[in-house]
Amino acid sequence: MTRHHVFSLARTAGHAAWWVFIVATLFAGGITWTGIDRRFFDTEFCARSGPTNTGDLTLSSAYSDEDVFSDYYGDLASTSFDRWTELELWSLVAFVVVLVAAVVEAIAARQMLPGVVTVAAPCVAFGLLLLATPGVLDTVEFDTTLTMSVVLIAVAAREVWARRFAPKL
């Protein structure tokens, strides 16, 4: 595979993964995977985490905790918990693909400064999207208009660089 093919493939993969990242992040409510609890990836925990506090409810011996779990969560414990349906995971994987594609594109272009900016542009956009995600940073809370503006600036920062100023072969 020639350098031109590698460059073209990396650029195309980067553009596609960027939009998967943006859409998955928006549908997930922002970049929520940075502070996610490690138990999120533990399928055993998800299957076991049923209601444990029954409050004032007195259960007869014929109605066990498993029945409460089954009534509350349905048949979740017997099915496999598919992490690929989680939008946070799609966002994370797509962003990793964006970064890998940017690095490959920068190496294939063989231009130092534009290559560094090609990798930095999605990172800057990530920082802005992180800033706009409600609840991620305790001290920052934007109103709707400002949040939309920050998201648009983040998308524009990466897109303008990638489509207009990024190195070409």
C-alpha cells in the first residue's frame, strides 16, 4: 500500500469516525465516559445490581429477592448484557479511531507542524465538548445557548482544520 493510499484511507476513516463520535456523544448527553464508574464495564455487577433495599415491604418466604429482581428488571439476569448498545462506548471507540487516523494521516503526510495540529485539532474539540457536557466539570455550567455555541465551535475547530488547512499529498 502506498503512502497516498494510507493517507487517503486515514483521512476517510477520520472523517467518518469523527461524525460517529459527534452523533454518539450528543445522543449520550455529552462526553460522559471520562468519569464513568469502573463497574460500568462489569457485566456481573449489572446482572446482580437489583433492588436490595425493600424498605418497609415485608416479603414472605415464598417471594424471594430473586423474584423481586425478576419482577423489577425482567429477564435481564439471564440475558447477556451487550455493551455495544451503550452510546458512551460508541463515543469512546469513535474518538480513539479519530485519534489513530489523525496520527496515521500526520505520519503519512510527513509534515511536522501540520501533522501535530492534525492530531491536536480533535483534542481541542474534545476539550470543548468536555467543557460543554453538563455535570462533568463541577465548576462549569452553561446555559443552552452557550452550550450549543461551544459544541458548534468544537465541531468547527476540527472540521475547518481537517477540510481546509490539513496537509495534502
